[in-house]
Amino acid sequence: MREYSPDLTPQWKRAKPAPEVPADPGLVVELAGTDFCGAVVACEAGTVTLEDRFGKRRVFPLEPRGFLLEGAVVTLTRPTRSPAAPARTASGSVAVPGARARVARAGRIYVEGRHDAELVERVWGDDLRIEGVVVEYLEGIDDLPAIVADFAPAPDARLGILVDHLVPGSKESRIAASVTSPDVLIVGHPYVDVWQAVKPAALGIEAWPVVPRGEDWKTGVCRALGWPENTGAAWQHILSRVTSYKDLEPTLLGAVEHLIDHVTA
């Protein structure tokens, strides 16, 4: 009978010893032999905890040659310094120090206006660059069906669209319903303008003013709050008070995260 080796260890584990790398917080590695990739958030005796970009955490043993660092097999070791909480981006994701922006994907995220784009950049900019997602603004969605047709979405070029005031019965909801491509995801928030997606507490006010119907909403807000009637300057003030996802309403947070997942799926 043919003899078989009792050693069933995978070849990548039987190779020559791999470089030892301290499992410092924030180090991004991939579990060898799988597609799980995450940042180190904790390292204890014999184990390391990784967190992926979706916030999912898993604990793995510190086995020799058990991980890949930038494609190379390494052996993780306990860090020589005390672990600290990993740095976070403004969106709450684990920061990846020194990471280069990824080449832009074919897919895109469209938002209605410049203010929407600037707010998304302020909170999700680091994440979007790593994922290679470009955000563009449309200056309104009245011509959305034609814009979508011109983009020609496909499974490898998905389109995500963020719409203001997406509530039942609104003009925006009727326009959104006219787009039926399976490769397009349209989500939105209930606010008249993306300004309202910033929590009042971040601006030191109790609530956003109620502007009479028929009056320009942004101008009305400036009047009610005693600000100069310069909506551009008012927006820069609002934007300057946004430092992280904690300053935004959950409705907008969920919508943008949904779009990122759709485009990067």
C-alpha cells in the first residue's frame, strides 16, 4: 500500500519561518487561507482580535505563519507596548494609517448638491478613498432617470444615489420610483435639506427652526437663528461643527452606509 505522510499541515504553514510582526493596534492583516481582513483591536496571551470594516470582530489564535501582511506570510506576536484603542476615522471605522487611496471604482455615489457632497466627504472621506468610491453631486434630481440612463449602471458599475426629502408623496419619491434598475440603489433622508441632518446640539441650538411654507428654507433658517443671510457662510459654519458621525442624525448615517455597501458589494 502507498504510504501517506501523516502531516496534514497546509503547505503555507510548513514553509520556512516567517517574519515576526508585533500585533500593534490598528495593524491590518488577513487571516491566511481565508478572505477575512481586519485591524488589530486587542492582543492577549495566545490570541488576537481583528475588526473588519463593517465592525465585525473575530478572535484568532497567534499561530506561526497564520496571517498575511500586504500579501506576505507573517507570524504575529504580542506587542511589546500596551495595546491601545485603534484610531478611528470620522465615520467610526478603524483608521488605516498610511493607506493609499484605491483606484476609483466604476461605481459611483451621487448626491443632490454640493453641501451633501461636502458633508459626506467630511465624515466618510477616509473610508471612501480606501474603497475607491467617488462621490459626485447632481445639482438636483429632476432629470434623474436620464442621468441614470447616461451612467448605464451594471453589476460591476453600481450606482448609489442619496436624495433629500425622500418621504412618501413628495416629488422626490415620485422621481426615485421611476428608476428601476437593479444596479441602482436610491436612499434618502426626510429632511428638507441636508443641513437638518446635522444634530442641533452640534451647533449649540435646541432645534432647527420651522420655516413658513413658501419661504426659502435656508434663508429662513438664517433669519430665525440671527445669522447673516448668507447661506454659503452659514453652511461653512455648520460644516465646521461636524467632527464625526456623532454629530449627524442616524437617518443620514444609515443611508450613506447603505450606499457604500451597495457600491462596494
